[in-house]
Amino acid sequence: MIRTRRGLVAAIVTLAGLTLAGVMFLAGRQPSAQLNDELAAQVTMILEQASAGEHHAHGHHFESNVVCAVEPFGTEPANASSLVEVKWVYARHLCAITGESSEWSVSVRASGPIAVRLGIPPMVKVPEAGAGYPERVRRLIPPRYHGEAFAGFSGDAAIEAAKERFAQADSAR
């Protein structure tokens, strides 16, 4: 009976240790919720404050304001734990152009995965649309994030916030 209890205790301790190791491993690979929020805000600001010339360099041709939803899914370095440590942000984005239409649902939009180098000046890399697009995404985004690069937004919060800012931008015109 004592031997069975010792075995059970040893199994529980081992399982708890493995669980903790797994949590620590995943925590090291996934940015914290706070860091994700900071990265989303930073990338959103970079996209929305880009000049018309900068947007043209990304393959987007318009002269109106831009409102974006951004959801980061990775960083370089992968184990960054604060904004100052992050060199590159990998994110999905959805940007709508104001002025073309007063309705989000029929506005001109651009979306997909992007890579953003944080720095002065920041650099935004957008894979060119068209034939070969998936391969261009794979060249831009590190392999460890390929699954996320082709996934949609995980929820509606970022898009809903962008829709609200779009409506405010349109009513301010």
C-alpha cells in the first residue's frame, strides 16, 4: 500500500513537472497578452500614419486615410517579453480606406499577413498579391509562424474596434 502511494505521488509530481515545463515552454514562445496589445497598437499606428508614398510602396494605391485592425502572431526574437526587445512583428492586418465609401462593409480594404520592423523608421513588408502569393508569404514569415500567417483573426475585437474608428473617421469628414 505504501509502495502504491509512493508510486502515485511520484507520478503526480512528474506529471505536474511536465505540465509546468510545457506551460513555461509555451509562455516562452507566445508573447504575453500585454505585449500583444502593445504590438497591435504600435503596428496599427505605423500602418495608419504611413504616408501615401509608403502605402504605394506596399502596393496600395489610394490617397485617403487608412483604418486598420492588427493581430500579432509572432515576434523576432521569438522569446521577446517586452516591446523594446522586439525587432520584427508578424501580424495579420485588415485595413480599410476611408473616403471611398462611408460604409465599412463596402470600403476598399487590404488584408493578410505582414512583417513590421520596429525602429526608426519602421519598415512594413507586405507580400505582393497575385499568383505565387502563398510562397511570398512563406518567404516573408518565419516557418514557425506559417500556420498563423494563413489563419484568420482569432476574434472580432480588433476588427470591431477598427470599424468604430472607421465610422468616426467618416463622420469627421
